[in-house]
Amino acid sequence: MGLSIFSPLVLSVLISVLQTSTYAAQKARLSPSSLPYIKESVDDLMIYSYTRCINGFAAFLNEAQVAALKGNPRVISVFENQERMLLTTRSWEFVGFEKNGVPTLDSLQKKANYGEGIIIANLDTGKAMSLKKLIGARYFNKGFASASPTPIPAEWNTARDTEGHGSHTLSTAGGSFVPGANVFGIGNGTAKGGSPKAWVAAYKGSSVASKSLPAGKFYPLINAADAGLPTAKPKDAQLCQNGTLDREKVAGKIVVCLRGIIGRVQKGHEAELAGAVGMILANDEESGTELLSDPHVLPAAQITYTDGLAVMKYIKSTKNPTASIGPAQTELGVAPSPVMAAFSSRGPGFFEPAILKPDITAPGVDVIAAYTEAIGPSEEPFDTRRTPYITMSGTSMSCPHVTGIVGLVKALHPDWSPAAVKSAIMTTGTYLRST
């Protein structure tokens, strides 16, 4: 068992880096040598020591030592470290910083000179090392490695991003101006972070349809449930699970797959292996109206649950159902917007329900930002494509938008505390009607 000592605020970030069965606590001038019952060498127990922005350390301790620390009046809190999974070109115009690519008169970016002089540090999966503005990069894996029963992958021994998540989030927060950024030709525009002139440092802890069918050409349409192999259960075939589709029934057709169980791109890969020319991905009832941009490997379109029912009904109503899939297009001013994503937390606060959460929100769906070229855009082993930019969705995409704004506020008010910065953002937010 291990123990780390640092502030709860920082802990929420560091905990995803250490990723081991350790403990975390915040202390007031508490040194490792003062911990109770330690007979071993401090060097043998120590994982990391924090002396700059925080006062603390990470170390392996037993239950008795943890209990003693919890009872120490100088220790604010103790947490056991746990593994945490990793849960643009138009964003800044959407939040009001610019219009038609030109800063507005009262643009915070312009007032703060785009965050010049600020350093944004990102604790994520690292960063692609082609950034001239990158002033530091480190990786932290000792905690995870010490608890792992098997050797950690070689790519964890570098700050270089091999997953794409860290490159995406850091470029959203502090990426420079990059004209012509797009994902397979979609969403073309000038990509930039919230604080595009800020320096950045990376710390690593351990549906875009790229293809289309000929315009106006219709193909036979089949429900995947009716296209399964004799050995496949209809419900498995309906989900287009691996090895369930019959090539004789699917080849040359557009197949309708139901969302769920396996990845959305994986379903398209299964359809492609069976000879399908395209895929319609219908949401299940739980997914409802949520539509996401995915880097599909064949021409594909995702539709809502209600539309999916209509397509299924159409297939049953005629002897020769047909469909077409047109080329992907960039659509602006889509209504209604903004809309809280299905994956967004509705609150209230986890530790104290009386505290309303979320108190700050920002764009987090289909955000275009930088990506690593170490893997394909779908992150699947069969995907040999490479792209410097990609769309991602999640709270991880919303967070760096706020980070970029924090950089601007700090550039204008370098003496403000984190609480003051958060208060300013909360009390000056713009009300956007979902129309």
C-alpha cells in the first residue's frame, strides 16, 4: 500500500497519473521522516516528492501508518489512489470571442493578448512532440509500475502521446493558430486554443464519415438482424458483432446496425468485412437522440432511435428497400444549440448535494483539435489511416476550453487566486438560448 500527500484539488488530477493502490493526503509542513511506524528507509518507500506548487509526497505505507496519518491534526485529508480512465475550429466563435474568425471588440482573447506569457500545464496522455511552444514534458509512471503485476508498456516510458487524448486537450487549451485544420476535409477552419499565445507543458500519466457513396446512387438496404450467419443469434447480428454477418446476404448492400455492446466504428468494420458498401448506425433506445462524429472505415450515417425505428419499418414494408449515403458536410448554426450532452453530469455535487454542479460548462461535443499520428483515428488495430486533427467528445474536451479561458483571465489578473478566477468565470458567463 502506498501513500501520497497533496491537496485535494491537485489530487483529482494526479490520481489518474499515479494509478496505483496508494493513499493521498494533504499536510501542513509534514515531512516523510515524521510518518509513524516507519522502520524502512524513506528512500525505499518514497515514490514522488512534491516541493514546488504543493507540499507533499507519494509513498508506500501500511494500514497502521495510514490510520495514524488520518488522526494527525496537520493532515487535512487522506485518499487511496485509484486508476482513473480517460473519460477546435468553431468553439471560440461559439463562446463569443470572435465573429467570422475576427476577434470581437470586447473579446477576452484580444484583451489578454491571447494569453501571452502564461504557462498552461496539461496532465494527460502526453503530447505530440512537434510543438515549438512546448517548454516542458515529463511522464509519471512509478506508482502504476510498482503495483502492476506485469511490466508496463514501453510507450509509457515517454512523455510522447501515443493515444491522442493529451494532444487534443492541450491544443484546445493553448494551441497556436493553424489555418486549414480539418478532419478528412470536414470542419475546415483555423484551429486555435483558448490561450493561443501561451506556453504549454505536457505531463503524461499513465461522426466524421471519411468516405461517401456516389451521389444519387441507391443501394439495396438490409437489416443486420436479417443478414446473420446461420450460427449467429439474430440479436448479435443486429448489433453487427464480430463474425456475425453473412457475406452472401450483405455484399453490395447498405446494412443497418443497432448501436450498443461493441464500438461504433467496429460495427462498420464488421460490415465492411462482410462486403457491405455502407452502414446506417441506428441508436438504441438508451442512446436516444445522441449523434456523434466517428471516423468510420466505410460510408456511414448515424441516426436517432426514432429514425431507426422508421428505417426498420420501411425495410419491412417493401420487398426491395434501398438507401443512399451522401458525402459528409460541415453544418454551422445547427439548432437547437447549445444542448447539454447525454454524457454530461446533471449534478448535484458528489460530496455535498447542496452544492449545485455543474457550475461551469463549455463546448465538449465533436471538438476538432490536434491528434497523434502514432495511431489511427478510430484507435482500432485495423485502422491504418493517420490524421493530425480529429473530433472528440467528452468532458475532457469541455475542460480545456475552460482552461484556455483561465489562461486569459490569469494574463489580465496574475495575482488572482484559483477561487477568484473561477468566481469571475461563473459570474460573467453568457446565457445562450437553445435555438
